[in-house]
Amino acid sequence: MTDHVQIEQRLKELAISLPEPPRPVASYLPCVVSGDLVFISGQLPSIEGKVRYSGKVPTDISLDDAQAAAKLATINALAVLKTLGLDGQWGRLVGILRVGVFVQSANDFYGQPQVANGASDFLASVFGEAGRHARAAVGVNALPLNAAVEVELIARISAQKRWRDQR
């Protein structure tokens, strides 16, 4: 499991302040906890409900900005994970298992893995080995609200607290 204080310190060193978990833009839950797994629904690169990076990569948005979009969407995913999946306790996180990155891509763009590195590198910088994960980077024709990127993730958590809650 991870160390709560170290994760908070690392976020502070990276100048990252997690926002309130973004509200869903349609009919779904932000996350679902099943046993020791947390499934985080796709998160957009938004701040206070407004998409900050939109359009197709690389025609409307540069590769560098798309990587920043992937990082921002991942920050939103971590806000959901911490608040709703971990009940505010980073110490319950065992690790990030899988990340899915969807990139709104021009027809001739094949750099989805480089865009996804914006999410993957950020997770590794925050969680170290616990942030290393399996991944899919997928090019798509369109994303909700014309977002350039959408990021989903699956994390493993300590189910111990939930088990005790059920007694």
C-alpha cells in the first residue's frame, strides 16, 4: 500500500492540488468499487466543468498540449479515486493497474502512445512503482464535449476498510 503523507507531499512538490471530483456529463457513476478494485469512469481535461483542451490532435491541438490534456484528465481521475474510491485515504491505494487514454485524432495521426505518456508519466511521478500500469492508447473520431483526450483508470485498493464497514 502507498503512504498517505508521501503522496500528499509528492502532489505538493508537483504543485498539484486535486479538485473536487468532476460531475459526470451524462448518466453514469464517476467510479465503482468492486472488492479491491476501483474503476474510474473516463475523465476529461476540464477545470471547474469547462474543457480546457479540445479538438483533434494534431490539427486543432499540438502534441504537447495533448499530453498536458492527458495529465489534466488524470488529475481529475485522481480526484475521483481519492475522494470516492479511497474515502480520502491514499494509504488504501495498492497501485494503478490499467489506464485507458482516448485521443481525438486526425485521420493521419498515429502518436496516441505519446499523448498517453502525459498520463502515464504523471502517475509514475506521483506514485512511483505503484503508479506503473498496463495501458491502452486509442485514437477516436470524437469525444464528449469535443475534448481532445479522455482518461479512465483501474486501481487496486486495500479492501480491508470496506470489509470492516460491512460487519
